[in-house]
Amino acid sequence: MSFIATDIHVRYGPREALRRVSLTARAGELTAIVGPNGSGKSTLMGALTGTLPFDGSVTLNGQDITRQRPWQLAAQRAVLPQDSRLAFDFPVIEVVRMGLQAGTAGDRPEVPMQALARVGLAHYATRSFHALSGGEAQRVMLARVLAQVWEPVADGQPRWLLLDEPVSSLDIGHQLQVMEIARDFARSGGGVIAVMHDLNLTALYADRIAVLAGGDRLAFGPPTEVLTDGTLSRAYGCALRVSAPPPQHVPYILPHAATP
Amino acid sequence: MASLSDIALAPSRPARLHLWLAAALVLAALASLQVGAADVTLSALAGKFMRGEALSPLERLILWDIRLPRLAMGALVGAGLAVSGAILQGLFRNPLADPGIVGVTAGGMLGAILAIVLGGLLPAAHLARTGGQLVPLAAFLGSWGATLLLYRVSTRGGRTSVATMLLAGIALAALAGALAGILIYMADDQQLRDLTFWNMGSLAGASWPKVLAAGPLVALALGAAMTLGRGLNGLAMGEATAAHIGINVQRLKTAAVLCAAAATGAAVAIAGAIGFVGIVVPHLVRLAAGPDHRTLLPASALLGATLLTLADVIARVIVAPAELPIGIVTAVLGAPVFLWILLRRKGGLA
């Protein structure tokens, strides 16, 4: 079972934000999308979540997403947006409960507290959302998303986490915590697609990486194949050196100053 | 230790709030029936009822044809405006939205002014057919026309842009204001007086036909509004996220606009432009009970009905035997309360 995007083409007026980009994400894996600013990462995420109109097709567990109702999609995939703002000041636990909207864990009232505990914020349950720091707000939103698809596999079908820059406001400790949560979700049979900026964190956790640049897919594959000097330097337009330090030999990316 | 059945039986916090507000509404209603220019009091009427005596024709007239329809109209208008405000604040994700924002008030005002200034030009036969209710009818049509136009302008390819609606609403209100200005320029002194009073709002023209015309519409809108709570809660996270948790966002937006336009349109038609209820009441409820729309919507209906009923009592008593337009009372009481809320909250609104 997989999340398959085929020939996704998106135009913003005369500008082509994505040019016939395809991507297959498999359940059980963490698939990362990386690339420079404006490369089309968030546009691709917008197509996968059904937020943006696009040409091409996106199928989720074999079903065309444009033919499904919002609640049908919500039962199969949860989306963490970049923006964790909230118009009104709800208590934290109520925000997490909104993840149950689709009724996916409706008969499990304990799920929101468990989800909050999973991101390490159980003691914040009754606090006001607006009093949280940016990073805490992002983790509460992650708890909401987890509550929505609490079991990674339901009725024999994998469920999906779509994360748009999930660690953008987090310190390094919480970056690792959130990536562990995402990887655990995938290891338990669910699927994860994450837009990422930090290449080293991506190398550490992603099973497969899509590199976008200028609306094109430059490369797609496991970290060791994709994260190379040539591909990254071409994508980001700057000198980058990839090494694989022991003991794990995970690719490690070092920038080189443009001028010495 | 509380047993499980105790927990089930004890009313939850929102339920308790609703009970308190319902009790307040009953008290306000009794006050409204008690007070008036004529010396007819509830205790006297209750005494007569206990002794089995019939009410005098005058007492029946005052209670049944004057005070009861006025009470019903005040409650309808207050509930309608307050719930519309709560819906629109949720829809626009902005605590400063009020029913005026979707052009309902401006359109209603233009309709009313058209009827007041140009109504006399209509052939007498047509005029008779409106049963002397040309102004409310025109106000209702004006408010609905404005809302539908606004909705059309801001909906492209089946998607309604809330931001476009906000901007177009401002443009439409300016246009309606200018057209109203032309009509005001043409108006004679009596028409100007009628206009001014319409703009300040009043329940003085209360009658059963008006209650029966507006009542079902407001009731329908309020009933439908009570189903929007979960959706509006989700909308607080933005339209995209609301859709991602399974809400049909376009249907929610359409339903929200229809409910607000129906309730406000009916209220404006029968009572004129009454300010501040729509914006202040949802704020007061949010301060007491938080932003959950499943509580906010019914509580706003109850509090709006209560406050407008009380404002009407004040409007009738304060310069008796004459009475103040109720819009003056709601603004004189509402504005300081609103300022007080703003000063008291250091962290800003929302």
C-alpha cells in the first residue's frame, strides 16, 4: 500500500511551480522531500494533501484522493501544517481533541492525552494554547495529528502522516524526538511523508529522499544514493561536501564557504 | 468519592452556563412584561388569575398585544444578532467581525431608506399589498441582496474566499452608504426623521405579525447554527487544516453565511440597525466559557436575547412616558463594556 503521486504539474499564473513530478511513498517508510526555498516542496505537499488544485494524479492506498470526501481522507491521513497558529485561545487538550474530528478514534477518549504524552506535553493539557512557545505549539499540533491517525494501521490499511517542516521551530533535542516519533509510526506499519530543511537530520531518519529544485525532481532514492556532492550542489547552487563519518556511516553534509 | 452515575448526572460546565443564562433570560422576560407606560403589573395580574377573575380588555391588550410581542421581538432580535456575530467571528477567524461585515446591515439600511424615501411614489394599490410593512420588507430584501451579491463575488470555482468577502463587504457598504446619501439628500424632513430613527433601531413597532414573519426565519437560522460548532472550532486552525481533519469547509462556509444572513436580515428588518450586540455578546461568552463554538453559539443566543430584552426595558423606562431608540441603549452600555474588556485584557483579543 502506498501514496503515489504521478506527473504532478502545478502552475501559479505563468510560473510552473512543479513540472510533472512523480513520487511513490511506501507504508513502513519515512519519505522525505528536500530542496531549496521555492523548489516546490510545499506545493508538492499541497497536492498530496488535496489542498491545491493540480494536474496529474494522487492515489492514497489505491484510491484517487480527488474522488474522496474530506472525512474519508481524514480517516486515512493526517496533515501537520507549517503554521501552528490558532484564531481563538483553546486549552491545549481541546486542540488535540480536534484531531478526533474524523471520528477515527472517537470511541477512544483517552487517545488525546496519550498523544499529548507522546510529544512530552501531558502536563500542558489544561494550559492556554496562546501561552505556548512556537516550538511547544508545533508539538501540540503534532499531538493533534497523531491523535487523528493513532493506530498506524487500521482495517489492514496503512495510515499516513504528512508533515510539512515538522521540526522548523524546534531545538535539537525536540527535533530528534519528533523524528523518532515519525520513524516509529513508519516502523509500526504506517507511512510518513515529510518536507525537510535539515539535510543531516533527513539523512539520519529518512528511508527515501526526493530532491526537488526549480519545480523538477532531481533525484529520488535512499539517502546514500541521493545525498551526493553533485546532486546537492546542483540542487542548492552552492558547494556542499558529503562525507560518511564512522561509526554509522550515515551521510553527513558540510557546507563549504563560497569564498575562503 | 463521586460514583460514575454522579459524574453522568452532574451537569457539565457548559450545561451549567446554559442553565444560568436561561434563568437570566426568564428574569429579563418577567421584567419586560412588568414594565411599561401603563400601570399594569405582573403581581396584579397574577392576583387576578389566582382569584379566578378575568383580565380587563385593557389589561389583555397591554399584556397580549403590546408587551408580549415586544418581548418576543427583543429576544428574537438579540439572539439572532448575537449568534450571527459568533458565527461570523468564527468564519472570519477574527474576534472583531460582526453582522455588519457581510453587508447585511448596509444592504438592509439601503432597502429601508429606499422604502422610506421612494415608497410614497409607489401606486397606492401596491402599497396596500405590503400591509404597511414596506420598510421591513425592503430592509429584508436589501440585506439578502447584499449578502448574496457578496457571496457571488467572493466565490470562484466553488471556493469562497473569506478574505475577498471581507474586502468586498467594505466596498459594498461604502457603495450602499453613498446611495443612501443620495436618497438622504432627496429626503424631506419627516423622511429624515424616520430614517434617523430606523438607523438607531427600535422595538417600538413590535406586533404579532412582525414576530410571526421574522420568528420562523430566526428560529431556523439559530437551529441550523447550533450544528456548526465543531466545524467552526476546526476553522480556528485555518481552512486547510479544517479540511484535513475531515470538515467539508465549503459547505460549512455556505451554511455559516446563510445562517448569519437569515438571522441578521430578519432582525434588521423588524428592528432596524441595532449595533454592538453582535460583537460584544460573543466576547462576553468567550470570557466566561472559552472559545468552544459548541458552547459559544447557544450561550450567545441566550445572552443576546437577555441583554436586548433588558436594554429594551431600560429604553422604555429611562425617559418614560417617551422611550429611547434601543440602539442608543445598546451602544451607551455596550461601548464602555467593550472598552473595559479591551483595557482589562493585556494580551490583546482572540
